[in-house]
Amino acid sequence: MGFSKQLTYDGKLKLAPTFIAGGKEIVFAVHDTPSEVCLKKLNLSDASQERLYPSLVAHHMDASFSSDGRYQCFVKSANNPQMVLTIKDTTEEKEWEFRPQGARSTARSPTITPDHRRVIFALSTGGGRQIASVNVQGQDLKHLTESASMNCWPAVSPDGKRVAFSSR
């Protein structure tokens, strides 16, 4: 490693970059306008940018993609401040949502497991923020942590057997 290179020069705040397409592209959330956060894809070979989900008017961020590109997931605003987990199957052209219980609950920082069967994410509820998972159809909620802590930013090991996360 040991190097860095600025890839964009528009001065807009960007968050949560992730490589896709074998490292040839990066998807990130960007404050496109002062009141809009959306996902954009940056092609590293020519620096061109493309807005993902251009018809979506809700804020959307925290993108994750399966290694084969079939599944895409991200969170989007529903009712302020609720954030809903959206999962897309690009092969079958289907879309599912996981809506957390409670008007103030949010799903954040999703990651798709290596076997492409589940999405692990941070779930905030009245009792803090926990790590949870759903299947790729947004069903079968499983809580992976249950503590008074703020548990965030899950990452799944390449073999899918371990989950690392930050806890406070």
C-alpha cells in the first residue's frame, strides 16, 4: 500500500467507499446536493461517475455488493429518521426491504455474507445498536449481539464463520 491518490475534485462530502467489479469501480455515498445523499459509482479507468438508482428520491447510502455482483444492498431513508435496508437481486430483478420495528429504528452498514445468503448490519432500536442479520429476501431476523453497547460496522470474515464489529 503506502500510496494515496485523490479520485474526485468536486468538493462534495463522500462516505463509505466500497470496491466492486474486481476493483475496477468504487461505489460511495455522496452529498450530491446539500439536502440529498445518494450512491454513485466511479469508474477508475476513466474517472466517469454514474448515479446508482437515479429514480430513487430518498437518501440512500451504505452500499454493499455480493462478490459475484448478483446482490446489492443499501440503506435508504423512509420516515425520518428511520433507515430501511433494501436488498436487490440483479439476476431475478427482485427487490426486498427490511423495515426495523419502531419509527426511530435504523438499519446501517450492511454487508453481504460470502455465501450470499444473509446480510449482516447494525440495527438501532430503543435499547442501543446491535448487530443483526436477515436473509437476502429481508426476512428471518437474527440478533447476533444483545448488549447495552453501541455495536456498529460489522465485517464478515472471508470464510463467513466470524463477524468483527466495533463496540462502545
